[in-house]
Amino acid sequence: MLNFSVNIFVTNTPLIIISMVKRHKDKLTEKLIKETAKEVFFAEGKFHATTQEIATKAGVNRALIHYYFRTREQLFELVLQDALDNFASRLTDVVSSDAPFKEKVSSFIEMFTEATMKYPYVDVFIVTEINRNENPKFRILSPELENLMKEKFVPELKKEIANGTIDEISTSQFIVNLLSLCSYPLIAKPIIANMFSLKQREYKAFLKERKNIILNLIFKA
């Protein structure tokens, strides 16, 4: 009986290994397609790119895109939500930390700038989709993150206002001010770079310099 069990295990071992290798390869291919789609849609701004364009850039057969994601629209929704979830995860880390409030704002500026430089057209797409559909399928903030903002971020902001380090301002206006100061130089990069003749390296230095400028605009001391 023991020998029979051992023989079955030995006989099936190559099949098990082949199956594991195939699953690993499938995951790598799926990830490659997703990352390529993000680059095409949100780094290059080609919202109407075809599955063939994505497949060519990824170096895979177009049929694989339909195999893993069924439709172009499903792939688009998936990679958008993936990008938003990644941003939300990093934002959660910033908001939930025990760092002083000013350090949190500084970390947010760095994180937002980095994320938007990587995918500069995500914001444009979100605005376009919400204008087109008041109930888009994607989530910008999860319920958990919304609660965290209410329970931790808002009280800390009110404390800073009470201490006189920030001028009296509502939470919504504070967040809009912060997002505007961070996002406009990234959304308007072609205009600003052309206006001041800034090359890529100079533009990165320009954005890095803005962090302290934003902090000085927000905080009194």
C-alpha cells in the first residue's frame, strides 16, 4: 500500500511542477499586461488605445488580453481601480501614522507628486468619467479611508488651527487647497515647461522645490 502511494506521488510530481510553473507564468503575464495598460492609458494618456496596441507594447499576443480580462473595458476599469487602490493604500499609511501633522502633509505632497508623475493622466480620466457618469464604477476613497480621515485627519487639522499654525479653514477647503497646489503643476506640465523652457530634469527639480513652498503657504510656522 505504501509503495503504491509513493509511486502515485512520484508519477504525478512532474505534472504538479508543470502546473505550478504554468500558474506562475500566468500571473507574470497578467501582471505584465496590467502594468503595460497602466502605462498606455495613464502615463501616455491614450485612453482609446486598442487591445492590439497594448499587446504590441507588452510583447504578447492580443488573444491573451481577452483570455485574462475578457474585454478592453474590463481591463481599463481594473487597472484604473488598481492605480487608485495603490494610491489609497499609500495615503492610508500617511494618515494613520503618528508623525506630526506637518510631516504628514509633507509626506502627502511627496507621495502625490510621485504618483501623479508616474501616471499624469489618471486625474484627467477621473474628471472626464465623473462628468460623463455621476455614478462611475471606480472608487476614489474606500469607506475605511473615509473613516480614517474623519477620525484622525480632521481632529489633527482642527488642533493645528486651534494652535494657530494654520489659518481658520474648513476641512474641505483645506483638502482642495492642498490638492490644487499639488496637482496643477503636474496637470499643466506641458504649459509650464514650455513657458519657462524647463527640461525633464529641471522640471523635477522645480516640483521638488514646490514642496517647501506649499508647506510655507499652508503653515504659519
